[in-house]
Amino acid sequence: MSSPTGPASGLPVRMPRPRQSGRHRRPEPVAAPEGAPALVLAVPGAPAYATRSLAEEVISIARSELPGLDVAIGYLDGDDAEYPTLESVLAHTAARRTERYEIAKAAGREVAAPEGPAAVVVPLLAGPDNALMRRIRQAVMDSRARAELTDVLGPHPLLAEALHVRLSEAGLARADRARLFTVATAADGIILATVGGEEAVQAAGITGMLLAARLAVPVMAAALDQEGAVAAIAEQLRGSGSAQLALAPYLVGPELPEGLLEAAVKEAGCAAAEALGAYPAIGKLVLSQYTTALGIAPQPQGSPSH
């Protein structure tokens, strides 16, 4: 049941619309439940205009998938002026929820007291990074807000798709493996570059296997923040017969320290694709982490089981 102002319960609302016939009909859209926690995107790295634009685009994608979603962006290295810190965003989100409840109660509405987390914090990270995740957890604790922190976005088949697209945009891979034409600069070996140490390399390797299946070329992961790691993988790929290498950043972008990617490209002696950025899959995976945390919607199709 729902009222003109929204759902009467905490369950997702099925919006009425004509159903398409056939086996490929689209699923009915789901709206965010009334009173659902806010989705707070935790953005690492030095804040900048480009970073904010990227984060806002990711949030826009998530909102388009779940109408009515309450969202906010918190910066791990924010200044609480132009770029609000994650800690202050969470504190404000919790205070705003309490204020809305008190206003509704004062107006004589029958409303339930807020329960559960005020926010679900989703790190804008493709893969694990223990140092950054520790800082995000600390910010959540310091905010004193009731908030749930999700895992990072990968590994996931949608990230393999995003990597493929970024490589094809750079002319380093065919856009579609099924097409017969060739790309003169297509790589026959891919270095999947990440940051976050050995755990990040292992996680990137899982997505790398999916990318290798899409491109039909060898893909190996390497840590940008580990001296000599990229050069060693480049040498290994060349030793196994790959003559034309490409570097694909397994990174959204803001978490990448300045100059690190350029140094790795020079070290490996190969071309590179752009970081994942605000590719649509990133927004969908951010939303998937949020909805999975709340149990209000299934993960995107193709999600691996854990």
C-alpha cells in the first residue's frame, strides 16, 4: 500500500506501468523506500573540480536507476568548505533525518521513530585498498552517525566491460570481439594496473580473467604503487609472446596518486587507456552495493557469487 506522499511501509514500491510482453520485457522499476538511509559516496584522493564532476555523474547514474534516492558525497580529504568531508556529511545526514522526524511529529503526523542506519557509505573504489578503507571506517566512526559501510565495487563482470570499453576508446582493443575488422594498434597483452598492494592485485586478477575472455589476449595485474611491479609484468608478457602491450587502469580515478600512472606507462613502454571514471557500470555498482546492504533490490545481472 502507498499514500499520495509515498509508501506506507519500508518496502520498495512497484510503480504501475503497462507491462511489455515477451521474454525480454523490462523489469518494473523500483523506487527508494520512504525513510530509506541516504547513499553517501566516499570519494578518496585530493578533491578537485574534475573529481567532483565524476562523483556527481556517478551519483546521477545511481539516482536514475532508483528514483527517490537520497544521496550525498563525502570527500576523504575534504576541507568542509567547497568539498565536505565524509565525517561532516554523515553527521549532517543523521541530524537531518532526526530533524525530519521531529518536524513530522510536531505537525501531528503518525510517524515511526528513525531506525537502522541513517546512511549507507559506498567507497568509490574499484578494488580493495586497506589504507583507504581504514580511513573511511575511521571517518564513519568519528561522525558518530549510524552508518553502514559497504565493500568496494569489484571484482565484477561489469568492470571487465568497462575496461574493455576504455581500451577500445583508446584504440587498443576492438569494440566487439565478434567483428572481423582489426584495430591496427590493438594490444596482444594487457597490464591491469591497480593500487592497494597484493590484495588489490589479486582482486584485479579476477576481473582480469573476465577481460581476457572478452579480448582473447593475456591479461595480468600489477601494482602501480609497488616499485618495479609493472615493468616485471610487462617483461613477463613479452617473454610469453605478447609484442604490443597496453596498460588498463583498474581504477575509478580519484584514488590514483598524481604522476603514478604516467611513470608506469613509461616504465612499461606501452600505451594506456583512461581510468574507469564515470562509466555507467560504476554508478550501477555503487547502487548495487547500497541496495544489497539494505536488501531492497537484487544485484545487477552477472554479479559473481561469493
